[in-house]
Amino acid sequence: MSNIKSLVVAEHDNASLKGATLNTISAAAQLGGEVHVLVAGLNAAGAAQAAAQVAGVAQVLHADGESLAHGLAEAVSAQVLALAASGGYSHILFPATASGKNASPRVAAKLDVAQISDITKVVSADTFERPIYAGNAIATVQSADAVKVITVRTTGFDPAAASGGSAAVTSVAAVADAGKSAFVRSEIAKNDRPELTAAKIIVSGGRALGSSEKFTEVITPLADKLGAAMGASRAAVDAGYAPNDWQVGQTGKIVAPSLYVACGISGAIQHLAGMKDSKVIVAINKDPEAPIFSVADYGLEADLFVAVPELVASL
């Protein structure tokens, strides 16, 4: 495919880029052609400058306005569509995060194209791989659409280098507020730990912990010793042992840390789909038949209430 020109929709906090943006830029670079990055926000010059430093980026488009202050999907998608109409982009890429997956279908629908979701590999400019059936099978998808709207599973691509680039930053007009949605408030969980999707080490607990008190008592000391983020299985979250934003799995967060420690997690297929790409997986479970052992690099068949404190004591 000739005339490849990709637009990556950056995820950021107005001051700096989120890590998922770097993985998405890597995917765009594999398509060939030019890679442009859209930074849409309010007072987001810091994030635009950070994007300009990323290796492989040819141009940064900086849209700054009140309507974009909180990254509402309606405003972001309208901004992307305005650029799609004038920019001649062959590919539009979003990270497959909560915000990326909120805006991308709106863009695909308005362009009347099929969205290509959750890609883990670029085969060619029109052919991609993506997991299906909770990651049990990999589908190879080919698209004949004039514009490919893609979400990128960030664990499938190494992040682009955050420095070494020198792209020009071009200001573009921010779209007017369409009045379809309004920002009311945000409730942000305060957390001294690394963000789950960006953490190098994750310690996760499952339903076997039995209560939120036991979850805190057993899992927290190990996470503290390892400097790890804390995660949980869906069963643990549903039972109220851990907050919703800790959930790892097909319906939670997809993670691929250097080390994943699963304590009392049986390993339902939905959970495995969210963490099986981790570099090293350690499983502690007293059930020798637990499916988690099938993906674990190191398995300990033991009572977690005994094994985890002993592990903490020896670290």
C-alpha cells in the first residue's frame, strides 16, 4: 500500500505522555510511512513537546482548547475527524485503553469503516493480528477500507524511545464544544504504587484470600517488599476484596510486567488473557490442578497464608 500516513491519538495528562502512547507509536512505525501524533487537550504544550521528542515521529499536531480539557470522547473523536478530513491519513491509531476504546469506535463509525481492534502485530499495512476467544486464538485480519481505524494492545509492542526525535509541533484549531457531553467531576483513587498497566512488577490476589482484610494483610507486605503494583482477579473484585481498578483480565486490564506473582488465583481463562504475556509468572496455589500453573514459569503448590508471609520474611 503506497502513501501510508498514520495518525496516533496520544493519551496524556496535558503535561506528559502516558506510556501507552509510546507503544502505539511503535505499532504505527511498523506500518511504514510518516507517523504524526495528535495531542488534544488544554494547556497541553508539555505533552506536545514530549511527543516531539519521541523517536520516529515526523510531526506533532497540537490542538488546545476548553472542549478538549478532559479528553471527553465526543470532543476527541470530533478533533480526529476534523484532521482525518484534511490530513489524508491512511491509518488512525489509538491505544486500546479505556479512553482510546471510548473514542475510536466513534471515529470508525463516522468514517463508515470497520474498526480493527486490539492488534498485537502488524503483518503489513492492511493486515494485522489480534487475539480472539480470550487469547486462545489469533485472528489475522485484512482490511480493504480506505482508512484503517485501529486500537493497539500496548503489551504487543515495545515502547518507542521517548527521546531522540525532533518533530515539528504544529498548532491546529481545536474543535468547538458540540454540547453532547460535559465533564462533571473525576474521582481519582490515590495510589502511591505504580500504575497497574505500566508496572514492572505486579502482585495479584484471588478469591482464595477470603476477605478484603486478608487481601490487605497478605498481599500488601509482598507488594511493598517488591515495589509492586497490586492486582486482583475478577472473582476477588466481585467479592469486594479489591477495588475495581485493580482487576486484571479480559474484562479488566491487560498487563505484561517483567514479574507477575499470582497468589490464590486459580487462573480462569479470562484472567489468563490479561496477564499471560508477562515475562516471568510465579503462581502460589494449593490446588495442583489450578490452570494458572499451565502458564506459570515458577509454581508453588502451597497454602498462600503460609507461603506468602514466609516469602516476605525471606526477601
